[in-house]
Amino acid sequence: MERLDVEVRWRAPVSDAELVALTVSHGGRPEPGWWDRVRPHSLGWVTARAADGLLVGFVNVAWDGGVHAFLLDTRTRGDWQRRGIGTAVVRLATLRAKEAGCEWLHVDFTRELRGFYREACGFDAPQGAGLINLHAARLTPE
């Protein structure tokens, strides 16, 4: 794994436009305005920037205001992946969640990301969880 010199920071300024570009860079579907809506509900976030200031990595840490924190939206720029950037942003997010008094850090991930989260980032205590696709589910009030 190649490691490039990047600056990894907690709660550093990041714009919605930068996160849209980061999402597009790895084939994701961005939602303009998302970050401006989400940021006020975050415990914090981690950014990774190249020497020229380009945003190359990101993770958001949401929380319940108590002992539970949640990793969301871990992203690494498509052409910067597999260089340790994702691991670095998750490690700093983990440290800052602990320093904030959180006892648990949750993350949901797809099967292809199991090695990243379990082996590279240390999420080694799998717990049962459930997930409902609210767009596909037929939900009716009782």
C-alpha cells in the first residue's frame, strides 16, 4: 500500500461542493446541499487533503449526543484509493469520538468493504443489525 503525504484533520473546513466532487470522483451519486444539511448534526468529521489542498478523503461522525457515534460517508478520491487515506481518516475519527466520551463507534458496510473496516480499521466485534430500504419497502400504518 502506497502512502502519500496528506494532511488529515478533525473538523477542518470543507465545502459542500468539495464533497460533491469527492463523491463523483469514485463513482458515487452526489446530492448537492447534503453537507450543509448534515453538518449541524455531526459530532465532527475528518478531512484528508493533498499538498495542493485537494480534498482526497473524508468521513463524517454522527452521534446520539451520548455514548454512541456512527461513521458515515467514508470516502477516498477514486485515483487516491489504496494508499492508506481511508484508514487514516477512520483512525482519527475513532480517536476523536473516544475523546468526546463516546463508548461505541458503529459502522455499516457492504461485504466488499469488510476487509477495510475489520482488518485495516479494527472493527472486529460484529453485532447484529437490521436495515430497511425505505424506498423499496411497502410500509403501511397499522
